[in-house]
Amino acid sequence: MKDELKHDLIHALFRFKKVSAAISRTLLDAEGDGLSITELSALGCISTYSEKNCSATEHTTHHAMHKTVAVSKAAVSHMLGSLEKRGYIQREIDKENRRKIIITLTNKGKVAVDKAGKDLDEFMSLIIARFGEKDTETFVGLLNQFEEVVDEVVSLI
């Protein structure tokens, strides 16, 4: 295996991280309400449960956020507490099963999710228009494949 290819892969990964950060900053600057990209993603998870007309419970939300946003379960708990304190979500005990905590978006949370969704849609449309649909599909496929390979290699170590 060529050392140059390893070097190029490492630099490509750092550039990808830089691009991801630039996208996050661009979206956050558009929002201007102090939410991180991770918090917006968390609100999106809660919103998804609401759209499916099912309750976002503490357990399902933790699991979904842990998988979707790629943060620890402890970070999810901390984030939910922060979002509740800042008025984006509301948590209440389920009257039918007191061990469950139901999480819902407040009006402030709904507005943030709607605005972020529109901004993200517009931003991604511009990127796809410039990069091209075929190249975007190829990129997404390769990125998914790369993630699977990395997960396999990590599990071997």
C-alpha cells in the first residue's frame, strides 16, 4: 500500500471535517438563535416523532439522537436538559405509565425546526445544483460505504 495514498486519505478526511464545520457554521449563522447543529438535529428527531403521531419518549429520543447525532447518551441527556431550560422542548411524565417521560416541541422549538428545515433544504439544493445530482449520489454512496468499512475496521481493533 502506498504511503502517499494513506497521506492523501488523512488529508481528505481533515478537509471533509473542515467542509462539515463550514456547513454547520453557515446554517447556524442563518439561524442566529444560539442552537448548535447537534441541538437542531435533536429537535429534528423530536419533530419526526411528532409528525408520525407518536410520542417521543425519553427512551426513544435518547436512542434516536444517540444514533442520528452521534453523541453519547450522557450528552443527549445534557442536551435535552439544556433545550428544556431554554424553552425549545417540554418534558412531562406519561399519565398512563409514570416511568415514561414524554418530550414535545414547544412553539419556539417548532419555529426553530421549521426555519432550519427550510434553510437546510435551500442550502442543499444549491450544493446539489453545483455539484450535480449524479456526483452527489456517487458521493453519498461512497461516504456510506466508507462509514461501513471504518465501522468494520474499528470493531476489529
